[in-house]
Amino acid sequence: MTLRTARFLAGAYLILMAVAVTWPGMVPFARIRPMVLGLPFSFFWPAAWIAMAVPVLYGLDRVERRHRDGEEG
Amino acid sequence: MERWVFITGIIVVYLAATLVIGLLAGRKATHSVAGYVAGDRSFGLLVMYFVTGATVFSSFAFLGGPGWAYSRGAAAFYILAYGVLGMAPFYWMGPRIAELGRRLGHVTQAQMITGRFPSRALSALIALMSLIAFVPYVTIQIRGAGIVIEAVTDGHIPLWLGALVAYGIVIVYVLVSGVLAVGWTNTFQGIFMVVIAWALGLYLPWKMYGGIGPMFEQIAAARPELLVQPGLDAAGAPWSWGAYSTLILVSAVGLMMWPHLFMKAYTAKDDQTLRRTVILFPTFQLFLIPVFLIGFAGVLLPVAPPDPDSILPFMILNTDLPALVVGLFCAGALSASMSTGDALLHASASVVVEDGVNQFVRLDDRTQRILMRVLVLVTGATAYFMALDPGASLVQLLATAYGVVSQFAPPVLAALYWRRATTAGVVSGLVAGWVTAGFFYFNPGLKPFEMHEGILGLLVQVPVLVAVSLATRKQSQEHLGAFFPARRAS
């Protein structure tokens, strides 16, 4: 993956997240069911966006690091 | 032995451990401003991870989080939603800020902004507004510490004494060791907070309802309105989407801009440490899940606590927990309070001296460090006396503080990324933003869609910054050259 693609995808994830946890993106998911891991869906939804941010940022970092190493080498 | 004596014993052990760690931490620092404020730029990943997490999550999250979940339901999830949004941009901004800091000698946010937009008035204005935002924030931390100690000792240790002892210790280690004490004590306190939150958050629903799922099933049957956004407002009426959404946005921007967090970019050992801290931050943030579970566990209790913010101590005392657990919980809450309070006290003193006083009177390195220590004491004492006043509406003040600090975002972004921005543009934008936010703070009835005043301030500030910048003369190439290293030819 190129650096540009990786940055675009990570940036897009954050913007999507901002939309998904506020009005109007949150509205369809502000519901109790289905419950996931015992949590109401309204609770699980923002938590899932947070948890997914770790692999997204990690993936971005891998690409950024490879790019920096290539630059120095 | 009486129960409260045993609990007090645990608190004393915890406080003693914090003090020892704080004092030992400073032994290696150089006697310089960079040592006191930026820890000689030496923090590794472990320390950065806990400094960031423990500083972001204060006693507001630890005590206010369950309080919100208990009384306002899904409204509390706003606290969950903004953290990552506020932190992730630091993946790119952090190394950039740190690089400028190393090269141009910055240790504060205002130095970075005024390095690009030279103006002593701007520097002093940023210092003053930072202080206005800091004092209520410290006050909440001190009050939180006092409330918890008073509650778990059945009133044997009153608020004034508990707060005095806890913050007396904070002040001692900040005075002696500077940011290194903040770093190492926060590591200790951060581990404490996370472990205790998860342990209690899983244990309470299991003990009271037989599990998390059964707990939410019962709440869904009895109080379904608590489980869907935007939840309830402070009076128990349905809250608005406008207020919920803009509170998330202003908190994310504010989080990015809080000077005491921003300054931590200068303490990291290297850029990769900063980036890894950002990547791992969401794992720390998930500790809010058990924090909310604690609050929800209280929803169906037959007796109500005296006020929502004391739901956590109230439940701890009313569920027949072993004294050891109560003592550890209290230590966790104190960790949350002190780990934010110490960073705030340290940052406010650094900011006032570096960006306020030092702009007008040239002080040598030694005098600066002495003055910072005096200011740590003065700020701490002011906040302490404010914390004793039960009438002060601190949560309201904190919401305002976010309105103030969120206005730093356009100047910071302009300094880092927009070559065409000018000093006149940044100053007039900032003033316009603060005036707007202040106007809507004092006239809440006029807010469109109940939007947060900080967002309204930003909506005015950005066009003013852009328009005035474009109308004034562009900064010279050599000045810009120091801020924007030549682009690679690739």
C-alpha cells in the first residue's frame, strides 16, 4: 500500500467515526437491540469504533514506517 | 479494627507510595527549564502511554462517568466517543510539534504558536486563557479527591482534610521533581485506575444482577430511555442531538488542544514513541466501559444516592464490599484525580512563567524555575479554596473550559500547516472566537440547536482567521523556512 492510500484510509476512518458517533450517523444505531456482549447496541457501537481504531492506526504506522525506512536506506 | 480505620490505612499506603515515586523520579533531571518542564525530552513508551491516559481521564471520568450513566443514561457515551477523535491527529501533529520543539527550543504550546506568529500580546493572551481554563479543572480534581475520602471514611476524614493531604502530596512532588514526577506517578496511578475500573465494573453487575447482559435486560424493561442516545439532560428530560453531538466535537478538539496534554509532545524520547502512544491510546480509553457499567449497576437500586456524582462511593458503601475493595477503589479514584491535577498544576505554572512573565521581563533559567514553583503553590492554593465552596458549579465551569481551549485549534493548525496565515489573522480570529463563545455562554437561550459555545466560537473564528490573513501581508520566506523545512523533491 502506498503512503497516500494509507493516510487516506486512516483519515477516512476518523471522519467516518466522527459522523458515526454524532448526529445524524448515530441515529440509526441509538437502539437497545441487538445486544452485543451483554451491552445495548447504543453502547457497543461507539466502543467498537474505538477498538477498531487500534488496528487502523497500527496498519497506518506499518506503512509509514516502511516508507521512512525506505527513505533513509 | 474499625472499618474506616482499615480503609484509611490503605489510602495512607497508596499516598505514601505516590509520594515516594514522585520524589525518586526527579533525581535524574537536569536543573534547567527543559528538565523541569519537558523532562529533558526523555519519556519512553510505557511512561508516555500512562501519562497520556491518566492525564486525559480525570476524576470527572472516574466519578462523573458513573454519575452520568446513572442519572443521564446514554448521554454519558459522549465521553466514550470523543477520546480517539481528539487523540488520533497527534499521530501526525505530535512528531511535527516535537521536531519544532527540539529545533527551536519550545517547551509550551504558546511558544510553538508565537514562534510562527511573533507577538508578545498573543503569548500573554494564550497564557491568561490557559490559566482561566486550568483553575476550574484543578478545582474539580481537588474536590473529587476530598469527596471520595470523606465518603469512604464515613465522614471521619472531612473533605477539607482529605483534599489538603492528597494535594499537599501532589504539590510536594511537582515542586521537587517537575514533569518527571508527573510521568512516573501517572504510570503508577494509570495502572491503578485501569485495573480497579475493570475489576469493579465487571464485579458489580455480576454480584448485583448475575452479569452484564441480565443487568441491561432489567434496565431495558424498567428504564429503556436510559439506553438510547442522546439520553437525558441534567434535569432528567430528553436531551437534544445538537447538544450531544457538539459536546463530542468540542471535547475532541479541546482534548487535542489542552496545553497540559499538548506539552507532553515535548517530553517524548523520540517520534516513534509519540506515534505508538497515539496508536495504543484507545486501549486505555476502553476502561470507560467498566466505568459506565458501575453507573448502570446503580440504576435499579431502591435507594438513590444524595447526588448523581456520588453514585460510585454510594454503591461501594451500600453493596457490602470488603473493606479492602473499598480502600482500593478510593485509591483508584484518587489516582484519577491526582494524575490529572498534577499535570494541570505543573502546566499552568510553566505556561504562566514561560509565556506570560518571561515575554516581558527577561529571567534567567534559575529564576524561571523558582517562579514556576511559587506559581504551582499559588494555583494549588487558589483551587483548593475554590474546591471547599460547595456552591460552585464546577461541571459547568469545566464545560466552559473546553469552550476556551478548543479555540486554540485554528492557531495551532495554521502554525503547522498553513503558510499563508499571518499574526494579525491569528490574533483577530482568536479574539473573535473567544468573544463568540463567551457571548453564547452567557446567553445560552440564543444558541442555535443547543450547540456548544465552543463550536459556535470556532465557526466564527475560522473565517475571521482566513479573511484577515489573506488581507494582510504574507510572512517572509526566511521566517517560514524555519517552520517548514524544504519539501523533498520526490
